[in-house]
Amino acid sequence: MTINKTIENEILILELEGRLDTSTSPLLEDELKSAFEIVKKITMDFSKLDYVSSAGLRVLLLGQKSAKEKNIHMSLTGVSKDIMEVFEITGFSDLLNIE
């Protein structure tokens, strides 16, 4: 997975490309942890993301929980039909801010 990062005016945009799985989810987790100290809003662009595994779901859930605790708005954009289906089946569509 590739993560392209842009920060402007305390807003972080993460463009994810490839697969969010066991081997790549630590990369996203590290990006989110460091971002929570410096931003007020996080937007993750999933338009180039092909797959999300249970490890990826775990990172998204922990990220959403931490963001809420720190009063940071975290949202997902460009979610494909296939990934949205995973979110709906697992109940994550109710837990994450999907735009």
C-alpha cells in the first residue's frame, strides 16, 4: 500500500492506494498516531484502495476511537462498492464517517 500525505491548515489528507491488510495496516496506524498530535481533521481518500482486511478494519476502528477522544473529525471518502459492502457487513458503516 502507498500512502500519499498532505497537511494544510491542520487538515490531513491521506490518499491510500493498494491493499490495507496485515502487512500494511501498521503504516496507516503510524500515520494516524503521529497525525493526532498535529491536526484537527483527517480525511482518508479510499478511491484507489482495492482491499481492506480485518487488520485494516482494526486500525480504522482504533483510529476512529482515538480521533473521537481527541476531538478530531476523521472521515473516509471515495469508498468503493466492494469496500463499502465490507463496512456494511461488519457494521463499520455505522461506526465510521463515510462521505
